[in-house]
Amino acid sequence: MEIVFVPSQSKTVQGKKYTRDWFIRPLGSGNGNWLLTKSSDVLINGVSYRGFILDLYNKSRLTESLYKRFRDDLSKGKVTI
């Protein structure tokens, strides 16, 4: 089983570049600049478990330390998927 932590990302673009994977909001005074952000994720064999982990630990942010806690709990058998 392959478990991978994908950190959050952000970038700025100009023009109308829209994509489903990124959260988009205006940047600055609306001169066509956009801030695109993507949330962190945990992939197990290529499948996202972000929502599962957040619900499991009753958290709203997926951090690297929460990922490590989940990975340790999974290896100890405290959590099953």
C-alpha cells in the first residue's frame, strides 16, 4: 500500500485560467490577476482520503502532522480502511 502526502499549493495567474482542481479568488484590485490554491491531500494507492481523515479526527485542516498521525495509527491497526 502506497501512502503519499501532497502538500497544499498556491500560484498566481493572469487572465481567465480556470480549472476544477484549484480554488480561485481575485488577487489585488481585480486587474485580471487570480490566486489559485489547492488543498493538501493524502493519497492511498492513488485515491484521495482527505475527507476520511478529516472526519476521522474531527479536523478542518489536513496538515503534515495529521498525516503522520494517521499513518502511524494505520500501521498500528488503530484505523482500518
